[in-house]
Amino acid sequence: MKTILSYLRPHALRVAAGVTVKFTAAVLELLLPLLLAHIIDDCVPAQDLAAIRRAGGLMLLMAFGAALCNITANRMAAWVSMDVTRQLRRDLYHRTLTLSQAQLDRFSVSSLVSRLTNDTYHVHQMFDKIQRGGIRAPMLVLGGLTLTFFQAPPLALVQLAVCSATFFAIWLVTRQGIPRYTRAQEAMDTVVRIIRENASGVRVIKALACQGRERERFAAASRASREAEENAGRIMAAANPLSDFLLNLGLVLVVLAGALLVNQRQLASGQIVAFLSYFTIIQTATLGLAKLFVKYSKGVASARRIQAVLLAPEDQTARLPSGPEPQGPELGMENASFSYLGVEPDLSGASFYLNKGETLGILGPTGAGKTTLISLLLRLYDADEGLVWAGGQDISTLRREDLRDRFGVVFQSEALLNDSVYENISFLRDLPRENVIAAAKTAQAWEFIEALPDGLDTRLDIRGANLSGGQRQRLLIARALAARPGTLVLDSADSALDYRTAAALHAAIRRDCPGVTLVIISERVASLREANRILVLEDGVITAQGTHRELLQTCRRYRRMAKLQMGELE
């Protein structure tokens, strides 16, 4: 919670001002029963109408003053809580963007979305309610108890015992509620994940007629989330009736004791009326605190989840070289191994070298480790063993920004923005339009872009739904080319293109991007045949590497694929 509470420090003056205003309102409210007792015990017996009018007018003025102070303090509390939440959500979003891929896997994207939305909302509610009721209610309780001790110490002792029992009960309930609300938020993560999966895969779900199964899966997750929320709610719901019971029991005891004291002339009628007024104030404030602790329990559970992301360590910082670093190839690996789960290696003993301006082809069946190899080159993950080279340097010595600036990447599944074609290619980098146009031409996308109603300014639907699969892929390739990277990585980027367009694309890249180092993952031998080095992967191991002609002679798997796809056998 310390990290979350630190967001209040810049607003310390405004919070202090709000506390002062709330304190003023509480004082005004606490003085009202004293004036009422004065009217009953002093003014009425003396039949002093002028004194009654003055006291009544003062009570009215104080009531309006208390209301005005409460409204002002509540507006200040709302402003502070909204600004704190805005800054917290901004920092959480920025930290999410800088998480390593391993950390993203650990937290999960659906959980991060839930933390950015539901959890920040609960923290906002906690800050807002604490500033509104968490300051006023304790003031009223403590002030009321203090004044009742001056009015009637025996009755005040009864009141103190009831309040102590009530707060102890609330504390016990809250202690049980926080971990349950944590589990409820985790259950909500699952709901968010299913919603994201269904939204992104709606076409596949409809094509395979899986709507019924997905409805059942969503219903099961929603039911689990509801049950977790109900479990937490049942615990927290005990606070209100328990508080009501204890306070009403205290009221009965106070009335009985007060009646005996009045009957024995040890307490004036006005004093008992004032005491009952204070009891009502204390009872209302205590019930408000019970409701506040529900918000507090949710807020603390959410704050801990947010804090876990904000305090996640930087696990891919640039390593400071201990001496002169050896110069390596432009791109390559040296006995690199990696495992996602740390049980079995997903990539084992990978070694290859590539010079600047050359082309690397990667071929292999699904699950062979092709994308894993690329992820290590981009340092989305760190290799468990071995070295990975980029730009002649060990990538562990490069800052993340310097490493990523070297690469332009097209992964298998990337989303397009619900924005113009230009913004989808520029991708929020404010690139010159001439660079965007040049990249579109190289990517074989300019022809269909020109045919769109507004050309580069045509707005795309969500995920590019108004484009074909091949058009979307060409826009993604243009996005990777637009910044003129030193190394271009195409991960199955031509899978939706016909052979003629794919061939024209590769020829255009070699023509328009001289000196670029090209890495191509493809199941098409035709896309790789011009590569300077081709890697054949099976079960995370590079089983063969060489040129197209060399692999035809030495690699049975490659030769079989070439024959199946191209009818070629040498």
C-alpha cells in the first residue's frame, strides 16, 4: 500500500484543506445537541423567547455551515481521488508497456487489463470514500464520545463499550474480506480473458459453430466470478447487521440508564436529549464506517494487485561489460538454449551467424521453435544459456530501446488500429508521408491503398475488418519497413499472399532496402531459396543449415518439402 499511498503526496495540501473543512463541519454538527440542551434546560424553563430565537437561529446557521463545509470537502475529495486515479492508471499503463515478455506471461494480459480498469476503479472508490467518510466519521465518533463524558460519564461508558465492540467486529470482518476480494478480482481476470479471446476470435468461433461452447465457458467463468464476489460480499455484509445490533443494544441500555438517572434527578431532561442526539450521531457515523470498510477492503485488495505490477523489477536491463566486448556477427547465436516453463528446452543449442545485408531463412513444422528463436533475437526473452548477437554485440549489453530500434518486425498475428491507413503504417511514430508511401510501395500495398476511397486517409475498421487477409499483411509489412530498420523480421508474413505477390514483395525488399539484414520465417521454400543461410528446425533443434542448394543435397526434410511445393529435385 505504501506505493499507492505515495500518489497522495502531491495533493497533501488539498487533502489537508479537506480534512480541515471536514473537521469544521464535524465541530458544527457536534455543537448542535449542546445548543438544543441549552434551549430545553435553560431557555424553556425561563420562558426566554428571545434566547430561544437566538439559539434556534444559531443552530440553523450552524446546520447550513456544516452542510456547506461537507459539500466543499466532498468536492475536494472527488477532485483528489480522480487525479490520483488518473496518475495511477497512467503509471500502471506505462509500466505495463515496459514489462518484459516473461513478466507479461506471468501476469497475463487479461489480468493487466483488469488491473487497469476494475482495480483502479476500486482504488478510486477507496480514496474517495476515505476522504469523505473516513475523516468525518471518526471525528464525529471521538468528538461525540468526548462530549458525552462531560454530559453523563456513566452513559458515556456504555456508549464507549458499544463502540469498541462494534469497531472490533468491523475489524474482524474486514480482515476476512480483503483476501476474498483478492480472489474475486482474480476470478474477474478469467472473465476478461474469455471476453478478449471471443472478441478477437469471433470469426473462427462462428465458422466452427462454437457459439454454444463459448457461451457455456463464459457462463462458467461468470458464475465463478459471481460466487467469489458473493463469498466476499457475505463476509462484508455481516458488518452492517452486526453493527446495527450492537448499536441498538447500546441505545436500549442508554435509554434505560438515562431514565433511571433522570428519575433520580442526577441528569437533566435536556442532557438526556443531547445525549440521545450524540448517540444518534455516533450510531450514524459508525454505520458509515462499516460501509466504508467494504470499499476499503476492495480498495486494498486492488491496490496490492496494482502495486505488484508497479514494483515488478526491471529484469532485462543492459549488462555493463566487465572488459572489452568481443565483436560478433551482425546477427547470430552461440549455443543458445531457452525454456518457457523451465522443464524441457523449447530451443536447444542454437548456433548460426549472419553478416550485415544477408538474408536468413527459417523453416520448420509448427512448434519447432521458429518464433522462439526470433523472440530471443529481439530479447523478448533472455536465453537461459549461450549468447545472442545483434549488430555485432551481445544483446544483453544493449539497452532495450537501442536493440528494438534495429529491428522492424511483422509477427504472425498483429492488430490494426481503428484509424487511418497512414496511422496504421506510421504507428504513432509521426513518420513523413513520403516514407509511408515508399514503404507501402515496397510492401506491394500502394496499389490497393490508392483504390481506397480516401487513399492513405481511409479509416480502417477495428482489426482491419474491411480489408482482406493479404491486404492486412501488406500493411503490417509496410509498418515494419516505414522506419527503415537495419534488420527486418518477417514471421510468416506472406502466408496470406499468393505466390506472385510474395515473390514481388521479396524482390522489392531486396531492391528498395539495400543493406538491410533480412530474417524470413516461412513454410514456403520459394520464399527462402534466395537466402544466404537457411535454418531447418525440428523440436527446438537446428537440424540443418546452409544455402538452398546445399540443403537440397544434405537435408532430407528440406528436399522433400522442396519437391512437394516446387517439384524441384536436384
